[in-house]
Amino acid sequence: MAGDDITESIGAQHAAIRREYRIQADAWSRRPIDAHLAWVVEQATWDPDWQVIDVAAGTGLFARAIATRVGSVVAVDLTPEMLTRGRALARAQRLENIRFEQGAAERLPFADASFDAAVTRYSIHHFRAPALALREMARVCRAGGQLVVVDMVADNDPAVADRHNELERMADRTHTSILPPRRLIAEVVDAGFTLDRYLSREVDMVFDEWQPQVPADAPERQAIRSALESELAGGGETGMRPTVHDGALLFRHTWGIAIAHRRPFKER
């Protein structure tokens, strides 16, 4: 894709994200720092003197999860309503070392090597050009600085991955593509980082609680439910691995967690 086309595509995606997450901001403000994110935090190294950037931070879940372990966190997101909710939550939790700023992952408003670490959670599948965003994280991270990327990852079978992406887009039109683990790792390395560890974690989701902005009777939700129920009955794979527990429909996301460090410029 030519440069102008990429810029136009990213701009359109940003506008769509701001529209969508203005609606979702209230629901996101009610999400807790759950056991899965707490587990991710424990896998990485933190330092009380570090300045950290949380990219595509939303309401600052990751920022708030690490705030007591580092010196300061700047939480950057496109959507003003998400940032407003994040500021209120940080104040309520007495986390005074988090600053919320509006900005785009593909053009972070900070100088080179401004941070000791960069983190991002559940953002890669919203980027039109993940490579650009990851290169920006590398640019603002000092040599040797830590990167932690957390996102759901796709099945290694392209057909299953395509079906999964199709269903996720029904629920959220800003969804672009879930990457398989090897592609996620490759993007991190190509951006200027050396991989230290790759971890995965299985996260079960209750279908009726997932994507609460989509009404229960919406055609999109009904279509996704039908696909999951069809798979349970022996139909085609959705990549979402549905189950039923105590009468509730569940499905599973696999989180891929890449922990890496920024290579010196001369090694990039």
C-alpha cells in the first residue's frame, strides 16, 4: 500500500475508533484489573525509577496495574472519553503518578528514548499498520528498555483465523486482524526489539457479558451466537472454541504476551 493510502486508511481507522470507543467508554470504566492482567504484570520486570508509556491505553487498565511498581506512567489513547474515565479511576484509586494524554500509537507525541518501558494491551488487533505502532514504541523507548505487548492471538490455521476475525468484526467494526503468534513475534522483532519471552494464557469469556455495547437481540450478536452453537454441534471451527458451563455459553481467547527489550539503534 502506498504511503498516502496508508495514511488515509489509518486516519479513517482513528475516526472509527473514536466513534466506537466513545460509546464503549462507560463499559470499559467498569472493567477491573482482573487475575489475567495481574498475572501478566508478574511475568515482567519493573523498576521504581522507570518512566513508562502505555500505548492505546483506553481507561489505563495496564497503566493502573503497574503504577505502584514504577516511577510514572503516561497513558496515551485516541478517545477523549476513555481518557476522561481513566483519569477519574486513577484519582479514585489514588494513583497520582499516571498522566493521561490524547495521541495516536502511530505518531506518539514524545521525543526519542523518552521512556524506560512501553506497554500495550489489546491494541494490536485495532491497528491498520501494527508495524508503524510498534516502531513508534521502539523509538520512544530507550536502548535496553522493556516492551510488553498483550493481545489475543489467532489460530495458526489461516482459514480458522479468518473466520475468527470475521466474527470479531461483527461485534466491533474497529477490529482489524488478530495476528498468529509467529506474526506477532516477528512484528515485535522487526520493530527493533529483541524477544526475551513469549507466553500465552487462555482466557475464558462469558458470551452474554462480552461486548456489552452490542444488544442481546442485535443481528450481529445473534449471528455470532449461531456460529458458536453450530461449532458446538459439530459445525465449522470459529477459532473461539466455545463451551457451555452451567448453562452459559462461553468461548476462549488465547492471549499472546511478548516481553522484549529495545535493541540499540546500531543493531536495528
